[in-house]
Amino acid sequence: MIVLGMVAGLVLAALPGLALAAWGCRPAGRWRWAFALALAAPLGLAVTSALFFLYAVVFSPGTGFGYYVALEVLVGLVSLIVVRRVALERGEREAESRAASFGALGVLGVLVLVALVLSLGRFASEVLQNPDGRWDAWIDWNLRARFLYLGGEQWIAGFSPSLQVGHTEYPLLLPGAVARLWFYAGDATRLAPVSLAFVFTYGSIAVTGLALASLGRPGQGLLAAFTLACAPSFLEVGALQYADVPLAFFISSSIMLYCLHVPRRGADRKRESVVLGLSLGAAAWTKPEGLSFLACFLACWIVFEGVFHGQARRQFAKPSLWLAAGLLPALACLAILQIQFDGSNRFLSDRQVPEVIQKLTDPERYLIVTRAVLAHLWVLGGWRLGVIPLGLVALSLAIRDLGREESWAAAGATAMLALTALSYAMVYVISPQGPRNLLPTSLGRLAAQLYPAFIFLVFFRLESPLKKHSAVRRQAA
């Protein structure tokens, strides 16, 4: 019954996620539908986590839970209707790339399958060694979930700053999702956080590959999925139930949705903008770094969409308003969390302006951070000499001659990711603990947050080797 309850909870979460992804991505071909399916469970978990949080605030966790389940069932039925309508209205099939032969794609597909099987062994090994995850999972995510599940009317005590345990100001996507599954299962089983770790880890791999395939690059998509499946540090961070991999999913999905969104400039982009806003909101609802990414994304959105591109004011304003509409649910939940539960940020509280200025003007701090980042590049993704595989890829594959809109999308997405990385570096610079103390324990996890989006952008910019192979064969014939 525990497993059946968890499966029911996951399915009821995935249904609204699928409806939103299908509605927003306008799937017309198999790759776009597969991309929508890859978005479904994580996006649905973000939506139902926020809904569960609002239910807990208005009532209390466990009070009238049957009515809450009925609400989710109703949402699931409406979601099925939406998916069916989208399937009917997009009945025509988009022209899919035939540049790469099925045989060549099949070989790459087998390699990806082998990599995924081997990665499952590593993932399972980490889970068996650390079934409760590690420090952040214990003290921030699963502890808060236990307050939601067991606290009854006193569940708010788990978010009081006076508790002095962990980060009480952190958003509640993961604690809410774990507690919700526990209520469905009827038990605080370890399977709930482990299943969420699996969904987000392998969802990140799937969405990266399928986003490229839906953009007409199935070969690059398979290569990107292979690269992520072979990244041991990314798999380890996911298996240890850190929030960095769920955040990585929403950062990468936001970047991918932006790259799908830009080529439709001038058309009706209401749907795409709303779903993009939901993905950005989910990142902010996952971890404080998600708010940093949101700020960087919006800054680049204004610059690339509103300033550099020179769009008419109305063409820029309409998708921006719909983007804000998608952001609204997550921002409302964050506001309730901060105001009602006094979720003051310990990192920012009691900081004096002169102290921050002194740290910002200390060149040694910049040097320490720069050295640590450059050293980490050599083990990027958990590989020794980790920059070499990507360097070889860049040397062996020609830079793709992108169209004007795709080039603009790649430039905007790269700026978003680079600005986010810079904001992370500046946090180390002004950190009260000092970068020497903070870097060894957190740099690898911060890199994991950006790794899937980075891999996506690398392969988005590169020409497919399968296309070259097909061209050579045609010339030889």
C-alpha cells in the first residue's frame, strides 16, 4: 500500500505537469511530445508542492487530506482533457530532421542506454550507502518535511528562526513534495525522497537530450544525454538528495524553454511565456540560488528581448506580462513563507554596508575564488581532466551555422548562465565565513546546478557529426 500510495501521488503530480508542458510547448511531433513528457513530473511536483503548501497554511497538514486528494484528482482529470485537446489541435506532424540515418542514431541510442544502465548502478550504490542522503537532506529538506507530516497544527515550529537548525528561510518545493508523498503513502518512508531524487536526476538527463531533439538536433541530444549520464559528480549530488539537482532541472528547463520561445518572436507567445514563468518560479521555489538565477534571467530578458532586439514596446510587453503571470504562484508562496513565518535570510541579516564594501574591495578574496573555479574546471562533471572531453568535442565538431533567431537565443541563454555563475562567485566574495571555508563544501554542488544547462548550450551550438557523416556518404555516392 505504501508503494501504491506513492505511485498515485507521483501520477497525480505528473498529470498537471504534462498538461502545462503540452499546452505551453505546442507539441506537434514525437520529439516535442517527448520533451513535454520529460517536463511533466518535475513541473507537476513543483505545482503540487506549492498547492500542498497553501493547503497547509490555510488548514494544517493532514486536516481534511481526503478533500485535498479529491482536489488533486479533479485537477488530474482536467489535465487529461487539456492534453487530449492539445493532441487534437496539433494533429499535424512537424517535419523532423532526416539528416542523420536511423542506423547512426541507433548506435548513439545504444551507447546512451548503456551509459544510463551503468549510471543507475552508481545511483543505486550511493542511495544504499546513504539512504537518508547527506547533511542538507537531513537538516533542511527531510527535517522540514517531517514537521509538515508529523507536526499537525504545530508544523510551523519547524520553520521558526529560533530553531537554529539548518536554513529555516529556504523555500519548500522539496519538503512539500516529500511530505505530500508521505501523506499519500501513509508512512514517512525513505522511498519518497529517493524517488524524488531519481525523478529530478534522470529527468535532467532526459529533458536535456529531448530539448535538443525537439529543436531538430537528435544526434546532439543523444550526445548531451550521454555526457550527463557519464558525469559521476552530477549523479552523486542527485543520489544524495541535495536540492541542487532539482534546481539544476528547473534552471536547464528554463534555458531550454527560452531557446524554444525566441524563434516564435512576433507570433502569439502567451502559452510559451506562461510555462517559462512557471519553470522560473519553480527554480525560485526550490532554493535561494533559484532566486539569483531568476534575477539574472529577467535582467537578460529585458536586455536581449527589450533593448538589443529593438522590438516594438507592445511585442515585448505582452510576453513579459504572461511571463510574470507564470511567476506569480511561486512568488506568492515565497512571500507567504517570508512574511508569515519570519523566514529572514541568515546570510543577509545583520550585515553592515561597510563590512560588505570591505569584502568587495579585498583582492585576495577574488583571487581565492578564481583559483578555486579554475581548479574545479579540471574535474568538471566529476571527470579527472574534465575540461578535456568538452574541449575535444569543440575541436572535432564545427560550430553550427545557426539562423538569426537561434543565434540570438544562444547568446541570451549564454548570458543568463554566465551572469548566474558570476552572482554565485560574488556570494563567495562577500561570504562572512570566508571563501576558503565555503568553497570546498559547496563549489561542486553549485557547478551541478548549472551543468545540465551548460551541456545543453554546448551541444546547441555544435554541428552534428551524424549530419557530416551523412553528407560525406551522399558525396561519395
